[in-house]
Amino acid sequence: MITPRLSLSGAGLVLALALPVHAQDTTADTVLATVGNVDITLGNVIVATSNLPDQYQQLPDDVLFNGILDQMIQQEALSQALGDDLSRSDRLGIENELRALRAAIVLQGAAEAAVTDEALQEAYDARFADATPATEYNANHILVETEDEAKALIAELEGGADFETLAKEHSTGPSGPNGGALGWFGLGMMVPEFEQAVVALEPGAISGPVQTQFGWHVIKLNETRLAEAPTLEQMREELTNEIQETAVREAIDSLTGAVEVVRNEADIDPALIRQGNLLD
């Protein structure tokens, strides 16, 4: 997050901004500012920018550039003011943060390296190569409050009434204004009682009264079809996440198992983790 610019002045802060350079001479090592004897480079700013949340990525480049550079100058000045006189709690906190950051870098590298075209194709084939096409259903329904209302509507339909017209007139469901049209859906997308009734119908048939938690339904099955498997491109994001999750788990297991870990077997009271006074 970009913090508001702080006003930092005094004899302890020596700040020298780098001279302008031509774009063709600029590299990640180009110094943008020097605070005391510490350089802040374009590379520092690039990394900080890449780690910003999405809402900040939408800001103009000049706003990001100046805001991040100002923040880094402020942070370095404050860091230098801290010096080496740290409490035990502060030192341990820095150790923890550094350990977590280094571990995250390793896991990110493992996750990114695992996602190749070959790995994506293999994961896709494992998911869909031998998969049986699922049946999808297209139906309309009329939702009413009582079984008697449902039976009366079925009698009208048997007498030649138009299903969509009755749905517009009587259905209390959100699809009523559209003639009760539900579009295409697969198994698991409707409540069990509704789904069972649909599966039992032949295309063009109308169900008897079907009770669900929403009320009483009269259902007309229009047609069925076999669903086509999604393309690799459509599945890319989901498969990428699965591959990366697997790679991270394997990296944790492999790298943790590759080092010697000796746990203290002493009987230590777990409640001591809340005893901050031990750090004094």
C-alpha cells in the first residue's frame, strides 16, 4: 500500500536524487535515490509495483512511480533511524518475516515451474479423455404454493393450454415472466426432488405435481443433449491452480524431508506461546 508522504527533515537524513538518465541507458540497477549511503534502484520500484494489489495497478504510471519511490525513501530513512538497537521481540519478528518471505519465494518458483504446456495437457487429458459426456436438460416450470394449484394447472395443460402462458400468469418463481424457462442445466444444479422429476420425463412430457422446499412445481422437459467437454483454454485457469497446488505440496514435503529436523522432546507447556513477558 502506498502511504501518505511523510515530512522528514533534519541533520540525520541525507537524500540525493539521481540525475535524469536517457531511457536507453536505464536498467534495473539505475539509482533513483540515495538515502544516507543506501541506493534505491529502479529494480526496487519494479518489484514493489508488481506486488501491489489490483486496485493500485490501475493508477497512472507516474502516480505509482512517485508514490512508491517516496514510500521507499521514507522507509529507508526510518530503517536507518532504527539502527541496530532492536528489542528481542523486534529481532525475532524480523527473523520470522524473512523466513516466511524466503519460503514464499521457493514455493512461488516451484508453482510457476510446474505449469508447462505439457503439464496442462496431461491434466486436461486426465480429466476429460475418458470422461462420459453428461446429459443436460432444458425445461420450463410453473411454481405455485399448493398441490391443488399444481393439479389445476396440469388439468388446463391437458386441455390444450399453453405452458408458457400459464407460467407467466401463475408462476411465483423468478422465471415466471419468461414463461418458466430454466435454460440448460446439468445434474446437481437443481434441488434433488426437482432433478429426479426432470430425469424421469421424456422430452415434451409434463410432470405431475412436484414438491420442493420452494413450493409445488409443474415441469415440462423440452429437450436433452450431451454436454460437450470444455476446451483446454476454458479449463486453463482451473487446471493451472490444481497443478500449482500439487507442486507446492510436493515442494513442501520434499524440501522439508531433505533436511535434518530435530524436535525438542521436552515437555513444554503450549500455553507459554502467549507469555510475551518471556521476551523481556
